[in-house]
Amino acid sequence: MRTRLPGAGLLLLLCVSGCKVGPNFEQPKWTNAPASWVGRETKQAKVPSQPVAAPIDPEWWNIFHDPKLTALEAKVAASNLDVLAAAERVMQSRAELGVTAAALYPVVNANASMQKVKASNEGILAGVGNLAAGSAANGASQASSANGASGSLGPGGVSSAAVAPNISATNLFQYGFDANWELDLWGRVQRSVEAANAAVNASVWSARGVLISALAEVARDYINLRGTQEQLRIAHESVKTAEQGLTLTRQRAAAGVTTDLDVANAAAQVRTTEAQIPALESQQQSLINALSLLLGEPPRTLEAELAVPDPVPPPPPLVPVGFPSELARRRPDIRAAEATLHEAVANIGVAEASFYPTITLGGSGGFQALHANDLFGWNARQWAIGPGLTLPIFQGGQLRYTLQLRQAQQREAAIAYEKTVLNAWSEVDNALTAFRDEQRRRAELEQAVAENRRALSLAQQRYQQGVADFLSVLDAERSLLSTQQQLASSTTAVSSDLVALYNALGGGWNEPGAATVADTGS
């Protein structure tokens, strides 16, 4: 329903403009956060690397003091394709915010046209022509009667002059402008802008989450690469040990001290150990290619740089882990969930504002003429101005159900936010536990390697002295190789667990900027 408002009513509505219906967003507060990430059992654990409640360096990978890792991490933000795609999604959300915020301002369009117009001979204009012709004929008939002459009548007693005219085509020239502006009396547009701005913040934090994940993935793959290279070193060293045993066994067999069975067992041990090398070399190449992909490079691009073995970067004695109270402000997924909740709350206001009248100010002006020469004359001007009102009366329940939908979406977003926070706390606690317990496991494996190395030395001595058979040497070699591989794996896992811990903590703390096109009142 559209109608014109009197000037006094319009002025009254303008005076109350700016009010926003719907709930205002309030930042969620969590009071049940743990007092400290570092529990009593963590403090009492005798491990070489201990978490401490201290601020986290935004470039947390520097704690490994590995220049090559630092150089790789420096390229992630500008080279990782997932990060670049996330940045483009941020730009898209900013553009959508600009589109939404444009509704706060009037829309002005200029127009110009030239048309050849031909009206129907049987249409509305023809009826107007008949009416005019009939009036003229009637006047002529009366005049003729007054003069004593009879007029000529057509069929049915109608003057032949009243027959439908043949309307000819004509030119129509016009130019001008029109403007339209919706008065945001109930804050529908403002709430829409608020929701769009929250969506921008959500995309910004999601992009930051992608960046943190990419940084963690680079560190994890780099550490696994160094761990694989350590496994390769152990395998090559074990092959040399096995080959020395095979040489000794062949010498003893040639001297008649031992049998060919020992020679076959020694040769099998060499081949079994050598069989591990191709798989490890393939894994090394896969990790180098994975790092190349993370940096947006073709396969083998980093081979010359990373193929030279280096040790697994160890964690420092003290590991800063921040404070639990900061987690909700640091984790990108929590901030993104909060922004999504904010968007859902603002959309409730948009739905509620749809129940109220919509008032627009509109106007147009320009020039119109049938001849181009008359188009610029003052008499060719035309204009129209005035407010319009649209009041929803019956929508078949659409507005009511839309409001119910937005309210349900807000409740779902609140639940998702709570779950995200709880999941973050769980991930941090699990990462701390894994980091602590893996260090304890590595300490036991270090002792096991030392004991197995001593056992192998004793077994070789007893074999050379003829006191023990070659099976004891084989068992000692297998045990040493197994525990060395487990130790290398555990050393890699300790550093990887530290990377997982910082990923769970949300990396370092560096507040990213969020775009705001208009004041959303949030």
C-alpha cells in the first residue's frame, strides 16, 4: 500500500529517524576459564622443556633458533595459495559491506532518451480522439441547425467526424534525472550494515586462522623432514654396522670358526636394513615437495636448500604459553565464531524492522518535448517530488517466519561459539599433555638406546671370542636399530607437539585490522 504523507507527518518521522529495532550485540564473557595452563603435574614433570605462563612471541617459530625454518616461515604470508585465497575472501566481504552500506545514501540517476511513439488507433488515445471529434461534430451540427442546414451524420446517428482517428507516429525527446532515498527510520539498513561488518570481521579472522594453520604446517613439515633425514642417517649407519658384521662373519667362516648359516643371517640383516632406505628417501622427497607446495612453488624447488640433512630443531628450556584469559581473544576460530554470532544478532534487527513501514523520498526532473528544438526550452520542463510509504499488511506469514529463522540462527551461532571455546581449551590441554608426555618417553628411549648400544658391543665381543653365537649379535643390532628409530621419531614428535601447542594457542598475539565502512553502532 503506497500513499503520500503530509508534510507535518513526514517531519515528525524524520525527527525520530535513527532508532534501531532488534537486540544489540554483547560480547560473550566466559568466567570459567582455567587459572593457568600449566598444572601441578606439568610443573612436577622432569622434562627438559617446560611451559611457562609468559607472553608469546608473534613469530613463535623463532624459539627453535633454526635459520632455515625462519626463512621458510617468512615466505608463507606472501606465497601460500590458501592464505592468498583467504585474503581474496576478505576483499570480497569488504566489497559486500560496501554494497550494503550504499543503501544508507540516496540513489541518483541521470537519464535521456529519444523515442518514436505510435499510439494505437483503437486504444485509450483513440477514445480521447473520438471524444474530441464528437464534441467538435456536435458543435458543428448545432451551428448548422441554427443556420437552417442539416449536418451529415454517420452510421447510428454519429457524425462522420467522430470516427476513430488515424493517430500518426511522433517523436518524443526527454532528459533529466531521478532520485530515491529510503529513510532508515527503524534501522533496517543500519542493522544490515552491522551484519555485513560482522561478516567482514569473521572473514578477517578466518583468514588469520588459515595463515596460522599454514605457518604451523610449514613448521610441522620442516620438523618431519629433519626427522626423516635423521631416520635415514640411522639407517645408513646401521647398514655400515651390519656390513661390518657380515665381513667379520665371512672371515670367521673362511677360518672355519663359524658356519655359512651365520653368513646368511648377517647378509639378510644387511639387506633388511637397506630395504628401509628407499621408503625414507621417498618420504624425504614428499616432505620437500609438501613444503614447496605450501610456499606456492613447483615440486623440487626447495630440494637444493633442504636436501642437506640438519638435526631436528629442539624446543627451548622454557616455552611461553601465554595466559588462559587471552585465549578467547587470540584464537582466530573463536573470534570468527564471535563475529558470526554478532552477524546473526544483527540479522534479527533486520527481520524485526521489516514489520514496520518503509518510507522513501523520491523525485524526478527533466525536460520533455515532441521536437528536438523545443527540448531545451523552459516550457519543456517537468518534475515530480514527494514521499512514499509502504506498509506490510499481509505477507502470508513470511515476515514472522523470517524472524523466527533469524532467531534460531542466532541461537545456533551462540551454541557454535560455546563449542568453539570449549574445543579450544581442550586442544590446548591435549597439546600440553602430549608435549609433556612425549618428552618423558624420549628420555626413556635415550636410556634404551644407550643400553642397546652397550649390549651390541658386548655381543660383538662375545661373538669374536667364540663365547656366543651370531644370533645374539643380530638380536642386539635389531634392538639398537629399533630403539634408535623410536628415539628419532620421539625427538621429532616433541618438536611437532610444540608446533601443535602454538597452533592450539592461536599462534602469537597480533591484532589484525578489520574494515569498517560505516558506523554500525556495534
